[in-house]
Amino acid sequence: QVQLVESGGGLVQAGGSLRLSCAASGRTFSRSGMGWFRQAPGKEREFVATISWSGGTTLYADSVKGRFTISRDNAKNTVYLQMNNLRSEDTAVYYCAARGTGTYYPSRESMAYADWGQGTQVTVSS
């Protein structure tokens, strides 16, 4: 099991930027694909971005493509989500997730992830 702690959320105006961080501890972080998901009030959790173990492959939801960038630093056991040009519809709780050890590749499916963080709130005011 890996413990995940998100940080970096907050209140920002539309058009602004935030960078979320997800610090991992526990099992070997570098051997797992990682992902970011979000859940807005009254809506189901949805995929945002995912990254392979090496960082060489990334996938994004169409709604964030070109505005958000996922990255990771395996030496620091941390994955990031840089969010630019934020919109009111990006308002949600953002969750970091880790796939199981040895599952190196990214996935858009929430069921592919073994461990989840507690989430960090992002609020975009228009």
C-alpha cells in the first residue's frame, strides 16, 4: 500500500494557475502508473490525467488537454498536476491515485488504481 497526500489546492480566479502535488510514501512509488481524478459537487469522479512509471507516457481528458500538465519526480516520490488557464468548470476536489506495484502504465479507469489520496479542493471563481 502507498500513502498519498495531495497539496496545492485553493481558490483562484478564472484564467489563473495552480500546481497540485501528491507526495507518496510506502511501497515503491517509481514502479507504478499514477493518475489525477476530480469530483465536482453532485457529479461522479472523473479522470483528469495519468502518467506512466517513467513519465514517458501521459494521457489527458479532453476537457483539460492543452491546459493541464502531469509530471512526476521519482527521486522525490511526488507527482504533480500543473493547471493553467483554469475555468469555473474545473472546480472540484482533486484526487491523486496510484496503481499497484509493477503496473507501470497509465490508465484512464479509476478501477485500475489501488491507492487514493484524501483529495484537495480547487475552486475557480469566474
